[in-house]
Amino acid sequence: MKCREKYESSFPSQICGNCDSLLNVVYDEKKKFSYTRENSFWSYEAFMPDCNYKRLEAGSTNVVIADEYGLYFKVETTNPTKSFKDRGSVIELNKASEYGYTEVACASTGNMAYSIAHYSRILGIKVKVFISKHANRDKIKLIKGTHDADITEIDGDFTDAQHEAIKYSKKNNAFLTGDYCYRKEGQKTAIFEAMHDLRSVDTIILPVGNATLLAGALEAVKYMKRNNTIKQIPKVIGVEAEGARPLYAAFKSGMPIIREKPDTAADAIAVGFPTFGEESIRLLRELDGDMITVSDREMQEEAAKLKEMYNIDAELGGAASVAAYRKLNPEGKTIALVSGGKV
Ligand SMILES: Cc1ncc(COP(=O)(O)O)c(C=O)c1O
């Protein structure tokens, strides 16, 4: 955050009131992470932002052993709206409800809004969605059908939609949801659960769109190492599509992130300027992580194999981690996060 202002968790926004930059959740130093006896999403409530939570269903997904030696899939397609997004949405929507908001706004490539609409419906909150008119039509239909969301399709990409959501939330006193600090905290639980199941892991591979999942995963392993829950930090590898690789380009070149025009069939990760990009690059360098890209064809092939061999119905972005595994062939134990399913 630019101005270094600090807020209590009762501050009803994820954006700084002074300088408009993104807030970050900071926990009490005394709070030590440890595995919980039960390994479920809500068993990690003590390591989530303070809130009087309604324990809505999310996460608690399985780790599936693959045929290849050392490869494990963290299968997020079994979340209520078929993607890991539900983990962060549960936190954001609980916060919006506790702050007393009656409407939330978000930008989405599809899965985010589907997830936010699902939990908003349960909590009785109105939803305003901004989405690119080039987004997946089935997902747009699904969002509408989930909570009769008010959807504005824009002639631009996800980043343009994000600007519209910010403007709308300010003007209409709607809680701004999406790729912000509370979602990042929720995404960490995927790593807590997977590490609990496998205990020691050499490599974690996950897809990157707006980089909230990547930043959350890197923070999660750093936190677990600091608290001696894990002995070594796994190598965290982020995967972008070849047609939307702004983070890969910046990470490899050492140059600032330059906005791209996404051109990939993997709509969930079609992001030209990741919100948590800078933070992810800093953490990747600090924790010796890496970035890789995969082609649409590689994702298509892995999605087909996941269906045929494991009956996992992954969407293209969901299969990106497995496509990256195939290219890298890392030694030891690897978790490939299968982030989302076909809707
Ligand atoms: C299925 C799926 N995988 C990966 C991602 C990328 O996550 P993030 O935007 O946190 O990088 C998304 C984001 O929408 C998604 O829906």
C-alpha cells in the first residue's frame, strides 16, 4: 500500500480510503499456523480474516494420486460452483454481509462472478457484474441464472471490466469484490489442505490469471515455513497461457509488467494485466519460484486426458497446471492444482 495507512478489520473495504491502493490482511504475530486435526476448509477458520462467519460450503477438496509417479492433483472442480474461486468468495461475501452491504460489484472472466452470485444469493445480497462481451457465453448465462445478476457486458477485456466495477462500487455504495485481499486469504486454504494431505511436497504448479491464487499460495507456504509446519518451501510454479503471459514476460525479463491483449481459449486465465502481478513477482523471486507458459493445444490435450483417465471435467485453465507438469517433468512430489471445471 502506497500511504502505509493501517485499518482495523472492521474497515468496510478492501481498498485504502486514502490512496486507493489494495489493502493486505495482516495477522497477529502471535497467531501460529499449525495443521488442524480435521483437514477441511473451515478447520482453517483461525487463519482467516476476523469475521463472524456463516460457514457456507466451499473447498475441502480431494487430492487425487495420478498414474505418474509423484504427481498429485488437487481437484478444485468439486467446489459448489466448480472452481477454487469459492474459497475466496465465502470470505468476501461474509465480510460484505457483516459490514451490512446490500449489494456487491465485481469484474469477472466468468468463474468469479458465478461464484460471487452463488454466495450472494445465499446471503441475500444483490450482485452487479462487469464482464467482457467476448467472455464464455455459457458462463454468462449461468451467472444470470444463479442469482439474476445485473450483468453489464463491456467492449473490452477483464482489466477494463475491473475499472468499471471499481467505478460502479464507488458510485453506488456496493462492496467491491473480486481479486482483492479477502479472496487471497481464502485461496490459501487450498494450499493448507493439500500440504496437510501430503505433508512434504517438492513442487506446486498452479494456473495464473489475475495472480491472486499465485500470490496467496506463495504467502501460504512462506507462512507455513515460518511456523515450522513445513520443513522446506516447495517450488511454486505459476502457469500462464501463451496468449496471455504478462507475468511470465515480466518475471523472465526483469522488466515491469506490460499490459497484453489476451488471446487464448482458456477464458478463465485470459488476463492482460494481473492485479497481484507485482506482489507475485516479488514473492516468486524471494521463494525461488518460477513461471511457465502452455499453449491452448497443450491445455486441450490435458483436459481430455483428465476426463478420460480420472473422470475430472476440467476447463482449459483448470488443466493448465497438468500441461505445465508435462513440460517440466519435475522430480519428487508435485501438486498440480486443477483449478476449475467445465460449466
Ligand atoms: C478455473 C480458473 N483457474 C485459474 C484462475 C486464475 O486465478 P487467478 O485469477 O487468481 O490467477 C481462474 C480465475 O478466474 C479460474 O477461474
